[in-house]
Amino acid sequence: MIPVIIHDRCQCDPKKCTAKRMLKFGLGKEAKTLSSIPSGSVVLSPFSETALSPADKAHAKRGLVVMDLTWTNIDDFPKPKETYGRALPYLLASNPVNWGRPMELNSAEAVLASLLILGEKEQAELFMGRFNWAQEFIRLNGPLLEDYSKARDSAEVVRIQNEYLDSILNRER
């Protein structure tokens, strides 16, 4: 199992907050301060130039960190020291707030996607009964997540992502 670590900035509606829900159901542990995030862990960051890939699994064993803050405050994204920032590749949100929007996942969607990319299917299954949108997330992104999980490294994840995006653009022409 990969330790899921949640740094919650308490910026969203507590009734809709997936970070709080992950904590409530024991799907992650809270990091109240940035200094409590384990060094050498993987931090999911939309600003990273490196995509999450199965090659990150060894670092993720130290911790998979999700920063819970609203997309409107994304410019204030925390940067913990001595961690590996990784961006998720192209995926569609399935949560009620951002349904169908590319790359605007909530914290639980980001963790679910990360676990699947890292090959932790059993751990990812724990999310299915806790979030009513989880099945829809898999329906929308399943084939891509499967392909990402077979990639060797970040470069291959980006190649898969770009091929998928090119195929969408070519269909629209």
C-alpha cells in the first residue's frame, strides 16, 4: 500500500471536500504542516514538468501527497522541500462540480488516478464505495489510465497523452 498524505488548506465547502472524506474513511493521513510531509515523497502538482508514471512507485512508497486547495487559489500551491513533484496526465473530471472538464480533478480523483497509474488497483478499489462519482471516473478515463499504468516512464506517459489528444483533434476535423 502507498501511504496517501493529504495537506488540506480548508478552502472548499466542508460538505463537498473530498480531502476531508478521504481522511474520514481512512483513505489517507493528514499532514497539517508542509514540514510533516515525508522527504522523498511524490507530491501531485499541476505545475510539475514531469508526469506521474509507474517509474515513480518507489518514491510514492514514501508517500503520495495531495494538496487540497481550490482551483481558484491554485497560484498559491505549496511547494514542500525534498519531494518529487509530479503532474497527472490528461484525464477528465467526473465529480459534480467539474464533470467533463479536463485536468480539473478533485483531490480524491487525483489520488484514485495516481494509484491506478502506479499499479495499486486494490488500494484504488477502496475509493469505489466511498465516492459516488468513482465509477463514472473509471468509465471516462479507464482506457487512458490502463495505458498510463503500462508506461515505462514520464516521457512515455506524455507520449500516450499526446497521441490520445491528437486522435481527438483529428476526429473533430
